[in-house]
Amino acid sequence: MEGARAGAQDELGIIPAAAAEAIAKVARLDLMDRARIDEGFARTGHTLVPLVWELSRIVGEPHGGW
């Protein structure tokens, strides 16, 4: 889903094409660290924020911030 969202944002000129490509390549559940997500949830009480943090981590620099 995040890969598709990034592609749409690229088409609309919201994010750079390179960022959309980087996100689409790694936006897969099997690459995410569930323990990091669980720890983030325990810390924040929010379900989405830790997932965004983890996606940002696996996308890496310079595109993880998009």
C-alpha cells in the first residue's frame, strides 16, 4: 500500500520520483522489524507512527524522510 501511495504522490509531484521508487522497492512487511514496531507502539500508544518510523528506516537515506 505504501508503495502505491508513493507512486501516486510522485505522479502528483508531491515527492521525487527517486523517493517513490525507493519506497516501492522496500515497502514490504517481510523487511520490517516487528520488534521495533512493537517497541514504538509501547512507547507511543499509536499504531501508525511506529510503522512510519520503521518504513523510514528500511528505505534509508536520502529517501526515508518522504
